[in-house]
Amino acid sequence: MDIPENLIELEHKAEEERGRLASVTDDDEYQAQRQRWRDTAAVVQAAIAAHAEAAGLNRYELEQAVKKAVRYPAEGAGE
């Protein structure tokens, strides 16, 4: 599946925000960081849904392809 670079970039940003949760020890900061992650993830979901609809793709399959490309880039390179 051909995945637009902007979807890859958005998913990378969401993963970075999620990853920052591990280093937060203050409860208030944790909640703030969690909200930043959720906000970023919502942007990713909206972009995936919009692209899937415009391209006539299955949204779920596109989302899984984006996640795989970000989390396992070596596997996605050969497809």
C-alpha cells in the first residue's frame, strides 16, 4: 500500500508524544503529556480517515499500514 509521507510524519509525532509519557514523574505533567498525545493521535486519526475516504481505501487497513511503517520500518521497506 502506498502511504503518503504526511501520514507517516503525523504518526511519528504521535509516537514521540506517547514515548514522552515514560519519562514524566509528576502527575500533573503526566496528565498534560497524556493530553498532548491524545490530541496528536486525534489529528492522525482524522488524517487517516480523510485520506482513506478520498482514495477509496479501507480506513482500518490504512491505519494498520501506517502504524507498521512507523513502528517496523525495515519490514515495510520490502513491500
